[in-house]
Amino acid sequence: MLQFNTALNVNAVVRTLGALAVFLGVALLAPMGVALWYGEPQWWSFGVVAVGALAFGGASWQVLGGPQGRTSDLGVREGFAIVALSWLVLSLVGAAPFVLGGVLESYTDAFFETASGFTTTGATILGGYNPGIEEIPKAFHFWRSLAHWMGGMGIIVLTLAILPILGIGGMQLFKAEVPGPSADKLTPRVRETAKRLWLIYVGLTAAEALLLLPSMTLFDAVNHAFSTMATGGFSPEGGSIADYNSAYVDWIITVFMFFAGMNFALHFRMIAGGRITVFEDTELRVYAAVGGTAAIVIALGTWQPTMEVLPDTYRSEMEFAGYETIPEALRYAAFQAASITTTTGFATADFEVWPPLAKGTLLVLFFGGGMAGSTAGGPKVVRHILLFKNSFKQLKQLVHPQALVPVRLGGQVVSDDVLNGVLSFIVLYFALLGFGIVVMAAMGLDLITSFGATIACLGNIGPGWGDVGATDHYAHIPLLGKWVLSFLMIAGRLEVFTLLVLLAPAFWRR
């Protein structure tokens, strides 16, 4: 058995990454099966990578300790390292079938697409010099959506549920994977928590797929259900959900996007019969109020009953004439508000051609995100609540300097440590946003596109503004820019701290 003498337990990290590689190898058999079912010749590319992942996982397990690894807990450092490195390794390995199968020529493009899948961002490089979305084989559509679905709840949490060996040190992994203001455990055991989360996740996914079947093929319904519940946004259709031109499809997906943006602990409580306490949750009320208000404002901004409405969903800025009826305007507004709020990124319209009021409202939603404990990206609603409460606290103390004004959430006093963590997150989040904008601009992108690409990738939203908007793609981004945006996707998915802590020198010191 190999041993490394470092501040970090390298054996435990590599052994656990090996276990995740085994899981990835098994997962790759699913798109291989889809390719065989549809008679697509690229099936072997998934098989080769699956065998390689299984071989690496088995070898690392055997060489680095095997069952002896169960005797020692994973520490905090190991938890952060495993979670951060897992997203990198899984994206690197998961990109290989795209190149081996000849779907994409550039490994950078393949990594970007795969990282976008696992991080549930939904930004795509398909288009331009690459094949269009509708031109790639079905197996690769399924792999994109499956990567979404696995990354949505978190591969680490999934592995806690199905691999008992990772139950040791599980809380460190769970905290790193769910790094919001608090990790809401449903049961005393992390493995049981993970199992219950995934049962709810699978149940909601299956329910959405069944409801979509009247208007979609089984293949499309499953893919869109995977993407919706993961708040990812990949679609087998080039025009996303707009290609179905169905109010029924729009409303079904809108409802499930809302569910996906909720804290999954609340879903559990609702199933357990705690509906009243669920609706007393402050974050849920704010989340619903923000989404509902945004939908109404956007609907009013796009409702223009006196104008002639053009049939084409995607109009140029000079052609957009609004929606003729309130129900129609509300349908498009609610869908796009839910899509951006939950960072799903589906589209039924090109929102960049909407009137200023509608566009301005959506722009604000780009900085929101869903609830903590959901599959959504972004800063999360609870952090905004705590920021506002802390700001009002500071205002009160300016008037009454000697007063003790606690910040409360859900009837509980929020500690200064939590408030400091929220403030630190916001500072680092905007620092990364500024970094991304400057790097994109330095590579020749215009300011709107630089901002749009950065906020869309950091917030795991997918479509941005400018040349990466709802009807565009990321193929034209320079090579270095794609790696920077991929880094931002992973940082955003892990809520900044989990990835950046690995760059701190103190992390590697004894």
C-alpha cells in the first residue's frame, strides 16, 4: 500500500476519487446503451472510457489501501479536496467520448460542454464551427442530460447514498457539497439523508417525464425531465423548449423548475405531512414572491394588445411586437422568470429583444438563484435575505448605537459566523465576476458579452447576454476564455469556497 506524507491525506482523496471513477464508469454504460438502441456507431467511445474509468477506480482502491481505508475518517481538508477535484476529474473524463466519437474535434470544447453538464450550467459550444444541437447523435444528448441530472443533486451525495464505504467521513463531504449557510440534514445519518434526497429527486423527475409524454417522445421527455430537475437547461432541440410551441409543455416545465429551485428538505417535510410548517419557511415565501412578482412585471412589460403579434418566437429587436393577451404574456414571462431564477436556462423566447422593463427584471434575476439545498445555482435566496436583514440591523444601530439588534431567520438568531460567511461569499462572488469580465474583455469580447458570459457561467445559468444570449452559443469564445469560464462554472456550482480554499496556501500547510 502506498503512503504519502503530506498535510492532506492523499491516499484517502485518491481512493475516494477512484470510487467516484467507478461510479462514472457505470454511468457511461447508459449512453452506450442508448447508442446501441438507436444503432449509432459511436457506442464504443462510451465503452472505452467506461472501461478506463473502472480500471482506474479499481486500481486506486487496491493500491491505496482497499478496505483499510474504512478505519480512518476523512477530515475537513480531504472533504474539500475530494469535492472540488471530483468535478474537475469527472469533467475531464466525461469529455473523452465527445472527442473519441468524433462529435467534437477540440478537447477544450468537449471539456467545456461536459463541465457545463455536470455543473448544471447549460452553456453550450454546439453551433458555429461545431455541429449544431440537433446534429449530434442521441447518445450524446442523453449523456449531456445525464451529466446534468447527476450533477444536480451532486455526485458526492449520490455516492454517499449507494456506496457504504463513503459513509465514513460522510459529513465532511456533505458539508462541502452543500456549502450554503447550513446543511439541512433530514436524518441523523448522512447516508440516509442522501438516500431520501435522491428518492425525492428521482420521484419528481419521473413525474415530470410522465406529464411531458403527451407532447413529447419518451426520449425528449426523459432528457427534459433530467435537465429541469437538475436546473441545467440542455435540450435535444436547437430552439430549446420554444421548438415545441406548446403552452402545456411550458407550464409543466415552469412548475417543475419552481420545484427544483426549492430546498429539497422542504419537499421531504411536505411528504412527511408538514405542509403548514413548510409554508411558514421565510426563504420559501421570499423565493415564491420574487418569482411571482418578476413574472407579473415581465408579463406587463411584454403585453402589448394594440400591436400586431408576429408568429415567429425569435424576432429581431425592431420586429418584436409583444404578446397580444395577458395569458400569453404570463405564459412566456412565468417560464423565463422561473428559468433564470432557478438558473435552469431553458428558453421559449429570445429575451434580449424584449422591452427594457422585461429585460431589466430578468437582469436582476441573474443575481438571485434558487433556495439553499436546491439544485439551483447562483448566490441563493437565503443569502440575500440575510444580507438585507444585516443591512437593516446596521441602520438601526446607527440610530441606537447601544442597542443589541439580533438578526433572526425562521425565529432563530443567526450567528455572526454565519453572517460573516454570507458577506465573504458575496465579496468573493463579485470578485470572481469582475475577474471573469476583465479576462473576457481582454480577449476582445464586447462588454455586454463579457458580462453575460461571466454571470451566466458563474451563476450556472447558461444563456447570458450579447453574443451568448438565449439564441446563441459559446463556440466563438477564445480557447483560454473557455477554460476560464469552465473554472467559473465549477466555482459557482461549489459556491466559491469549496474550490477557492484549495488555492489558499494555508490549506496545504501542516
